[in-house]
Amino acid sequence: MSKQQTDSQTATKADEKTTQEQNRQQEMPRTGRGRSATNPGATLKRLIKTVFGFYPVLLPVVLFCILLAAVAAAAPAIFQQRALSVVEEFWASGDWETARPQTVTILTQLIVIYIVSLTASFIYTRLMATITQGCLMKFRTAMFSLMQNLPIKYFDTHSHGDIMSHYTNDVDALRQVISQTMPSLLQSGLTLTMTFCIMNFFSVWMACVVVAGVIMMFITTGHLGSNSARFFLAQQRSLGKAEGYSQETMAGQRVIKVFTHEDEAKADFDKVNEELFENSKMAHRYANIIGPILNNMGNFMYVIVALAGGIFLALGVPNLSISGMPLSISIVVPFLGMTRQFAGQIGQVSNQVNSIVMALAGAERIFELMDEEPEVDEGYVTLVNACRDEQTGELKECTNRTGQWAWKHTHRSTGVTEYIPLQGDVVLDGVDFGYRENHPILHDVSLYAKPGQKVAFVGATGAGKTTITNLINRFYDIADGKIRYDGINVNKIKKADLRRSLGVVLQDVNLFTGTVMDNIRYGRLDASDSDCREAARLAGADSFIERLPQGYNTMLTDNGANLSQGQRQLLSIARAAVADPPVMILDEATSSIDTHTELVVQRGMDALMKGRTNFVIAHRLSTVQDADVIIVLDHGRIIERGNHDELIAAKGTYYQLYTGAFELE
């Protein structure tokens, strides 16, 4: 028996590498629809369209208020020109009685405009607080909803920390741009447009001088902004990679310390952190120099406009304007103010480049996730509550829970609906499968499990044991062959209904934040407290649960860190028991339980498996001696099958494993 234990320990350690090896096999180019070349313009357009889709009523109100604020920002130039004209007339005529009412009118109009501007700004800033936080909530909701429909392959090929970065860093990058940058850009754009129109109203020649300076400013902003955007996108990706590595390291702290790999882990983190530093440094370097450069160009443009205005006045250049007014001091002076405002608005736009490119980088990553292809489900056979018709004795669908289930199969060719009892009859016929194309894992696998049978899988790491159970669950679809469940091709069964009929107990236990009762009820959300308690008793978990501080109401956090590994596994078994499925898949459910507890659990497992079809992945061969069929796998092929006595008598691979002639590799 000691040899068996040695073999089982070796097999357990080896099998722990299975998932890692499979994940490496599954790695492939990420080809989601969002994986296109970086296109900031398209990303910004999509972001704006998405935000408008979230708030189709409030945003137009915000736009109207911003328009009023922009008008109020540009209007003072007109009143300044009118005021200077009044001063010029008063200076020439000395008639204060005529000038006074005009001055009062101008000041009154300015006060009204500023009050309107203040009111509009107050309204849209209040609304933007709701819109901003609402958009972030809706983005997170949309991503989380999508993730529930993504195939298992996505989570096998993406770092969990990087996925989490979408919800934290990428979404937070949108906060600034939605709440401040987009309104500021819109207001600046409207102000620039109106100011430019007013400039042409007063003097086309002076406006041309301003346009020449603006063109230089836009060229500078475009060059520096494009480089900044490129590095900000790289920064967001590096940030996701750093979070992924940090999450992986925190989860594996015990392993790191056991093997004294602290220095190696730090060195690897330093590489990831250095990459993040370099990308962030370059991104902010370009973003931070835009403002000072544009401010100085604005000052330079102010001087040029002043010189041009003086030269035009001195030379008596005929004015070309929409208003038809001659060029005078009352036009040149407001023009200088408009030039300062024009340059200031461009500078304000440039100051938003930092948050814009960060938001676009985050938005692009968010849209990449949202563009991932959801899991395809073309099944049409559903699982329903069934009961017998009192007159005909045939199965029919019932609305209440009856304890009897049936497959509702509406044949597409005839339209006839057939109710097939759910029994747990599983057949694999000539199944071929590979996680990647042209890299097969399973070769022509054929097996059957009749209702109530216990089928055990034995084999070395990478032999394909877990892969078979993944295919029964349709986590992946086979390349060739057939899998039939109660005589129905599993491709015809809706995935949710298929998985609802299967109970799974894995080596790695996941417990969720909530009470012990909540975690057991996770197996069947409509289960009563008594159902959960009965499931716990069946699994052998009831005794330790009653000893917890609040019993079944004890709160679990951090994946049940306050429980031992064995206790966590017992809760996992109870969770499967309360679901009461006809088929159980047990991936070495007792591997993390001590010998004494295993005896208790084994009795519960025997009761749990009674009357069900059971697939057991075995590392401890002692746990499968009573299996109806033991299937020995090697490199994706079935090399032996039979019960324990038959395989021992055959003295093949299973015999050598059982007697310790060689170890699983």
C-alpha cells in the first residue's frame, strides 16, 4: 500500500502540471474582432457613439448647455468692440448723454450673457457627474455580462490580472475624458468656431494672420500627440501585464517561498515594471511638452497679430470684412483679445491630450474585450421538469419541480416534440480533439457509460483525462466523432441545459464571498436550507460546519481562506450534491483530504454516486478499485479498459501502475 501511496503522490504532483501544459497547448493568436490596428479616430468615434447610446436624452441637454456656455465665452469680443466704438465716438464728440445709455445697454447685455453662461455651466457639470459614473457602471456591466458568455478558451489564454485591468485601469481612464475632457473639447471647439467667425466679421486679413499661426500649432499638436498616443496605448498594455504578473505572484506566494524563488520573482517583476516605466515615461514626455510649446507659440502669435494690426493701420490697408467696417483701433484691440482667447482654447485642447490618449488606449482595450466572440451555442434541445400523463402514461413538460427531468427535443425536420428521460447515458464514438489545429490531443476515443456506472480514467500527465470531461461539458467542441447523451448528440443540446445536468467536483476549489449556506446553495439556487444541510451531511461536511463560529451562517471570504483545504473540498462536494445531477464528474475530489477525512468523505461520495453515471479522474488508484470500468489513457489513446480484477489479471499498464512497477510521468 505504501508503494501505491508513493505512486499516487507522484501522480498528483505530475497531474498538477496538466493544466499548465494544456494552457500552453491552447495558446494561440488572439483574433477577437477588436484586435485590429490602432485607430484613435475610430476608437474615439465609437466611444462617443457608445456614450450617446447610454444617455440619449441627457447628453443633448448637456450639448445645449455647452453651446450656451460657448456663445457666452465668445460674445464679449463683440461687446468689447461696441464699447470701444462708443468710447471713440464720445472722444470725438464729447456727448456723454448719448454715450451713457449705450454703455448701460452693453453692460446689461454682458451681465445677462454671463448669468446664462453660469447657469448653463452649472447644469451641464451636474448632469455630467451622473453621466460619467453611469457610463463607467454601464461599461463594467457590459464587460461582465459579455464575460459570462465567453468560452473557457478565452480565460485559458488570457492572464486573469490583465482581464481585471479592464475593470480597473481601463475603465478609470475613461472617467477623466467623459467627465471633463469631452465637454471641454466640445466647448473649446464651439468657442473656436464662433471666435473665428467673429474675427472674419471684423477683418478677414487679421483672421488670416491668426489662421497661419493656428496651422503651425495644430501641426505641432498632431505630431506630438500621435507619439504620445502610441506610448499611452503601450502603457495600458504594460499596466495590464504588470497587474497580471502581480496577481499570479500573490496567488503563488506559498510556492515561491517553498522553492525560495523570491529573488527570481523580483527579477521577473522588475522586467515587467521596467517596461511599464519606459512606456509611461515616453508617453508623459510627449504629453507634458505640448502645453509649454503651445503657450509660447500663442504668445508669439499674439505679438505677430499686434504687429500686423499696427502695420495695416499705418499703411491704411483697406479692410476686408463681413461687417464692412473700416479697420480701426476698435477692431484691432478686440482682435488681440480674441487672438489670446483663440490660442488659449487651443492650449486647453492640447492640455487634454494626456487624458485623451489614455482614455483612447483604455477604450481600445475595453472594446477589444467587448468584441471578443461569445460562446456559440446552436443547441435547441432543452432540459425540462417532466411528469407522467395520468391518461397516456407518457412524459410531458411540467411547470413545477417534479424531481424527474427530460430532454425536450423538437425535431427540426418534422416539428414533432419528443420528451426523452434524463438518465445519464453517455457515449463517445471515435472522438478526435486538439486544443490547436493540427495538434491533436485525443485520438479515436470511444467509450460508453451506462446509467449508474462508475467510469474511472487513469493515465500519466497529458494523457487526456481532464480533456475528456471538458468535452462532455462542451467547454470545447470536438474535431471529429460524436458524443451522445441519452442518445442525443450533445451539439444539439443547449450548453446551459447540458451543464445543468452534470455535477462537477474539481481539484481546485473555488468558494465565493458569502456564508457557508450560500456556497452550498450555489449548486442549485432554489435549494432550501434543509436541502443544503442534507447535501452537507451526504458529503460528510455537516460535522465541521456545525463547529464553525456561526455554523452554516459563517461568512467565507478570500476563497474560504479561513478553512482548511480539506474543508473547502468538502463544501465543493456538498455543492455538487445539492445540484442532484444524474451525471457526476470528479477530478480527484479527495486529493486534498487527509486519510481520516477521506474515509468519511468516501462514504458520502459512495452515497452521492449511487444511481448516477460517474466519471472519476483517478490519481489514487485505491479510489477506483470498485469502478465498473477503468480506462487507461496514454497520449490521448485508450490502451486498456476493464474492471480492476480484469486489468490486474492482464498485467498490463494498469497492473504496473498499481504494483508500482513504474510511476506516472
